[in-house]
Amino acid sequence: MKPGRFVSTRVSLALAAVVLQGCSERTSTSFNDPIPASVNAASVQLPPSPQDDSYIASGPLVVENQVDVTAQREGIILRTIGEPGQRAKRNQLLAELDSRQISADLEAARAKTRSIEADLKNWEAEAKVLEADYRRAEKMWDAQILTKEQLEHARYKAESDKWDVKRVQELLVNAQDTERSLQLELEKTQIRAPFDGIVARRYVRTGQRVAVGDRLFWVTAEGPLRMKFTLPERFLGRVKRGEELWVTSPVVEAARHKARVIQLSPVVDPSSGTFDVMVELVAAAPDLHPGMTAAIRLTPRQ
């Protein structure tokens, strides 16, 4: 063998040994050594972190008494008294319709009632007279002074007068009912607050003509505040009636208000897998108002 070829062979064997040693080191590193910092983090399987299984339910704050006050009869607004932001007591006058025609009809009905009452008294007095005549005719019949026909004539006349009294009594009842009906119609011309609260909106102005059912005012109570929301079915049986929860608002994030569960739906809506819950704030919350959005945080373990 030539000296040059021998040297070349030795160099090749040395290089092969180095390559094999490098492969052995890399294999040992991949199984035994920690992962170098240069390895891509996306390929590393990290242990799962604990998940937050809480549930945040949100919804508007409402009150039980909140209605649109509507017109119960047509007419022209004579004057408006209630204004937005004004507090009103139950039955406080908010507006008034023109009531001249209905007032005149009511006075005519009252006059008719008084006339029928006087007529009834006259018929009752007449009935007493005829009843007295009949008793006298019976005595005269017993004394053989009157004939049978005269006695029956007195009896039928007394009975006829009793029916006249009943007829006039029914006329009086009809007149009184008409009077009460007109009185109710007159009361409908006075728009009053249905409960203690605050006037949120006024929809009409003086001189405007309204029809039956037209909105006149929006009146709302100021409390107690309530919140209605839905929860997933996994909370069914975990939230109890009377349980106390904490209500927060994104408007006033630092404030928490205690609320008590007052209503729980006994069934789950199959289309959404949720059930209805209603809570009521325990104490007054000056920083919260009807219509604001509020939230409640719950966990399945609650």
C-alpha cells in the first residue's frame, strides 16, 4: 500500500468516528438532558393549568311597578302637570282631558235620578193608600156592606200599585247605574299616577288629541330593584331561593350590592339549556337605577 493512500484511509476512519460520537451525544441529549432554550416552545407539551369555571350572568335592573300610563278615553289634553323627573304619589294628578261634555251628561243623569227617586216616593205613598183601602174593604166585606166584586177590585188595585212601585224601583236602579258609569267616564279624564314613583317620560302636550290606548306618561317605581337573568342547567339545584348573591355594575365597578334570590324557574328551557332566576336587592342602592346593566358571578360549586 502506498503511503498517501494509507494516510487518507486513516483520516476517513477518524472522521467517521467523530460523526458517530456526535450522533450518540445528540441521541443522549434528546432523551436524558433538559430541553435547550433554543427549542421552539410551540412543540413543548406544558401541563394543563386550572381553568376558571365561574359564570357571569348579566341583565338589566328592573322594578316590579313600571308601566306606560295610557288614555282610557279619547279627548283633548286640557293641561299637563307631570314632568319627567318629577316624583308622584299614588293617585296624584298628572294630566287632565277636556271634560265639559261628560260633566254635562253626568249632571243630566243626576237630575234624572233625583226625578225617579221623587216618583218612587209618590208611588210608595200611593201603594200605602191603596193597601189601606183594601184593608177597609175587607172589614166592610166582613160586615156584609160591600159586594164580592168591590172587595176584589180593591185588592187588585192594591196589587197593581205594588208592581208599579217595583217598576219605578228598577228605573231608579238603571238611572243610578247610568250615573255611576258617567262618573267613571269623568274620572277617566283625570290622568293619575297608578303608584308611588317617578315620571320617566311624558309623551303628550297640552292641546293634543289622544285616542283610547295612546301612551301619555311612563311612570316607574324607584325600588326595590330586581335583576332577572338565566343560568346554565348545571346550576340547577345549586342556587336556592333566599340565597344571597352579590350584584355589581360596570358603571360602578367598585360597589357591590347584596341581593336575595326571590324567584327560580322549576324547569329548564330545552332550546337554550337555561333556567330563569330573579334576585332582589336587599338594601337601597343610590348608585343604581332601573334600566342599568348589572352582573352576578357564580361558580358551579356555589
